Amino acid sequence: MTEREDAGAQDTGAQDTGVRERRRFGGALRWVAAVAVFAVCGAGTAYGVTRIERTDMPGLATASDGRWDYPELVRPPLPAGRPAPFADSNKAAAHYADLRRLVLPAPKGATVDEALAGDHGWVKPGTFLAEYAAKEDREALAGTFTDEGLRHIAARGWTTPDGTRTRIYLLQFGTGLIAGDVQQSHFAGYDRAPYLLRGAPSTVAEDFPAHAEVPNVSVSAYEETKPFGAEQVRQAYLVAGDVLGLVVQSRAGGTKTVPFQQTVVLQEELLG
């Protein structure tokens, strides 16, 4: 894949606060085959996301549409006395559950990327910043993270048998207001990604189906445009309360729309 030289960055000025941010609803079942259920667990509350079998869904009882086989998803319990991130009493929109357990698990058959296991699921900012091609972009983002009080980063990565490599990063800030400001200022491009990832010298905004919206989560997604090199890169930035996330997929010959959107929406479900 071609890498951009460490010179210049795409214009971050062309931003539209209302165009590329989309709220996705749980009608995303066509893509993720998931519904939310709620159960009490210990001192806190645990939320399960259970999958629906293909044969239970109209029009999807035959050949695979390319979705990956993810395990049943369960949000971790909240600490005793702590509210859910979007409860009325949670003015900071903070995720009090263990952030590492809010990172989407790898699908069946995938090989886990040990490099993103980090220190028991935490990674340093440099690991996240290494995704970006230009030195000045990495330096600018590092300064922003320092100024805005980045607390920590949880991450996970894997490679599926078809060669698709996935990386997910969740960055937690002090409040939802701060995370939202960082997303709007640095990651919400109007029609292209404001900062270029390694191997993706040009991008275009990617739309998700309207029925794939998840409450309380906003997303800006981009795909690398043709002609691309040995691999194509797709990326999505999501913000949910005090958490800013990045989902990246790359694959030789081109990434696939269905597993990318499925992965992004499932990650949204865990955070929303």
C-alpha cells in the first residue's frame, strides 16, 4: 500500500457538524443480527447483545451475506452505584465500566493481534498514533491528547482467514463534551478523512444504511479511493459519551463492505 510522505495533510477546515455524523438505531439487525437485552448482574448492571439466527430473518435464510460470526456480546457490569453512560444522572456521559471489556471481541476463526494486547488490554498513545502516515499529524494529535486530558486507550486487533486485518481503539476522555469536541475538531471531515492513515493516501466518506443507527453514538466513516495499492483501507471514527473510537480494516485486493459495517455497528452497540 502507498504511504503518504510526511508532508502536508488534507484540509481539516472543511467540516460539517451535521452532515457526516449519524446516529444509528438498533434496527441495524440486518447488518449485525443483534438485539439488546438487559439483566441484573452482581452489584451493577450487565447488558447482553444476543444474535438472531439467519433463518429468523426474512430474506437471509440462504447464502451468507458476508457477515462474520461474532460471539454473543455482553457489556460489562457497572460498578456499584455508578450510572449507565447515557442515564439522566450521568452528566459527564462517562463510561464507568471497564473500557477494555467494551472493545469488540474477535470473530470466530480470527487470529488475534498480540501487538495490540498491550498492557493487559491498554496501549500507549504512540501505538494509536502509529496508524497515521504524516509526522506532523501524529505530533498534532499527540498535543491534542495531552491538552484534552486523554485518560487511556483500550485496543484489540485480529486478522480473519480472508486476510482482512482489523484494529479497534477506544480512547477515553474526562467527559463526553471533551470527547465530542476532539472528534469534531480532528476526525469529522466533510467528505474525506482529515488525517490520513498509513496506506490510505486518499479517502471518501462512506455512508451506512439508515436502519443501522445506534442511539447516542455518532460516526464518521471513510474508505480509501481507487486506485489503491496492495491493500485498501477503511476507517470509522465513533464517539459515544466520553469515548472516541477508531475502527480500521485493511485487506489486499479491497476491503468488504458488510464485515466493515457490521464490525463498526457492533462496536457502537457495546458503547451505546
